[in-house]
Amino acid sequence: MGAIHLKSSSSETDTKHVLDINWADRWQVYQRLQELGVSCVCESNQPLMVEVNNTTAAIQIWSVIKQFTASRQDLIENIENSWRIRYPKF
């Protein structure tokens, strides 16, 4: 699995990033970000462009990308670690 690369352009109010992500995954990532209310654009034969204007959007983008780029084993370990932290007696 390849790394995600960001190409940025900034203004006073927001930062736009081009997500260099697997073309097969970009539509699913785009749709999930849309569901979360993250401002993004994904046109035919163009890279996925996201707008990061707050910390919540940055975390949501990171989380969605991780869902599509992490190995199955990494995702399982993350869930198990979350349960251990929340329910240490189990």
C-alpha cells in the first residue's frame, strides 16, 4: 500500500490539499468525506481535493484515509487497543 501524499495551497481561512491516493479508493474516500461534511471535490480523471479549515476536518480526513490504507491487521489491532483502554478489566 502506498503512502498518502498531500500537496497544499493555503489562504488565510483554509488549506486545500490534493490527496494522492489510490485511484480505485478515491471515490469511496470522497463519498465518506461528503457524508462527514468535509469539503472536498473529486472530478473525473482528477485527484481528490480536500479543504481543511479546522482540527475536526483534519482528524476526519486522517481517519477515513487510514480506513482505506491500513492493513486489516492494523485495523483489528486499533479496535482491540481501543477496547482495552476503555474496558481494562476485559
